Amino acid sequence: MHSIAADLSLLSTAIGLRAERHQVLAANVANADTPQYKARDFDFRAAMSQAMAGRGAGALSLTTTTAGHLKSAGGSSQVNLAYRSETQSAVDGNTVDMDVERGQMAENALQYDVLTRLMSDKIQGLKAALITQS
Amino acid sequence: MSLFNVFHISSSAMTAQSMRLNAVASNLANADSIVSSDGKPYRAKQVVFEAIPVAGGNEGARGVRVRQVVEDAAPPRLVYDPKNPAADEKGYVAFPNVNVVEEMTNMISASRSYQSNVEVMNTAKSMMMRTLQIGQ
């Protein structure tokens, strides 16, 4: 059984992770002058395969209605954040390298762009398939 | 939507950088103020940044805030000028400990950082616009 949701979930997972990564990169740029701040990032490939692995039975996150409920594992916000290895050390202990961050951010935005286009194309294809031929 | 958090992060950084710029403006304006409100020479003020978590963001999403404004501990600049009414018994006038060169580089750094954050915000905005165009 081929469902539309399954078709789009790969792309939407990837888009979610890209958005998540943009947030991390934005935090790095924002804290470029904060003493003792360590630049962070996550491995997109690892995060993606992790998200895909958790897609099977526990794909949907559990609904939590009270504060005591436990969050389900997996999902886009469960990325393993790591610290970026520094190239040039700063006196204030900050490890943000603006060139690296800007480059990563441009790459991330471009990948996001690609994903939205792929999704658009997929939806266009599905639309075309749905149109009845008279 | 995690992209909205980018706006919170970048705007907090822009606020912090503008506060830094404010401190620079104050320091440069008072570079020669030998008497401040407490009767002593003006002391250079420096802002201290601190990373703070943003609401609803993940672990890596950290905004910025100014934790405190500290006064520069450097000693005042002593200038020999016995004619000056503010001179001490040896004829020295205590000038503010503002380092003008340092403040100028501080100003450039703050303005560059501000610029970078604006760019991050613009990128996030264009990403969101792309998202809205899905399926069209």
C-alpha cells in the first residue's frame, strides 16, 4: 500500500531537521561574541538516519496532556548536538568561527530550498495523477 | 515551528549588540569627562554577554542577553595640567580610562555582528517563504 503520507514523510523529516539545524547555526552566529560559548552543530546524516529509524512503529510522537507524561523518543528535536572543533582559539574561550558558520548556513539554506522544491514536485506529481482524464 | 526560533535568537543578539554599541557611544562621548555624576572621572563601561536558552527551542538554540554592564578596572589616565581646576596637589588631572582605539574596534565588531544577525534573519525568512510556496 502506497500512501501519500509515506511519500511525503521522508521529505518533511528532512525539512524539519534542516530547520532545526538552522536554529543551531543561528545560535552560533548570535553568540559569536559571548565569552565561553562553544559553537554547536549536529551531523545531518546521523540525525536523518536516526529519524528514519524511529519512523516505523513509534513514528508519531505521543500526545502529552499532563506535565507528568513522558516524551516519546525519536522525532526531529532529538538530535545529538556536538561541539565544533575550533580552528583558531580565542582569548575569551569562544569557538565560533564566523566564516564556517556562514558557509554552513548558506549550505543549509540551499539544501532546505532543494527539499522544498522536491516536495513541490512530488505534490505536483500527485496532483497530476489525481486529475481525471475525460 | 523551529524556524520562528531563529527570529528570537537573532533578535536577542541584535538587542545585545545594540546595547554594546550604546556602551561604546557612551564611552566615546565621555572620553574626556573628568567629572561624572559621582564626582570622580568617568569609567569606561563594558557589556558582558551571556548565552540563554530560548523558549521552545532545542538544546543548541541559545539566544544572547547582556548579563551585566561592568566598569573598566583600568586606572584613570593621568595628565599633567596644573592650571586645570580638577588637578590634584601634584598637578595631575585624572582623565577617564576610555581607550578610544579599543572602543572604535568594539564599534566595528558590534556593527559587523549586528549585520550577520540581520543576514541570518533574512535567510530564515526566505526559507519560510519557500515553505509557504510548497505545492504551488
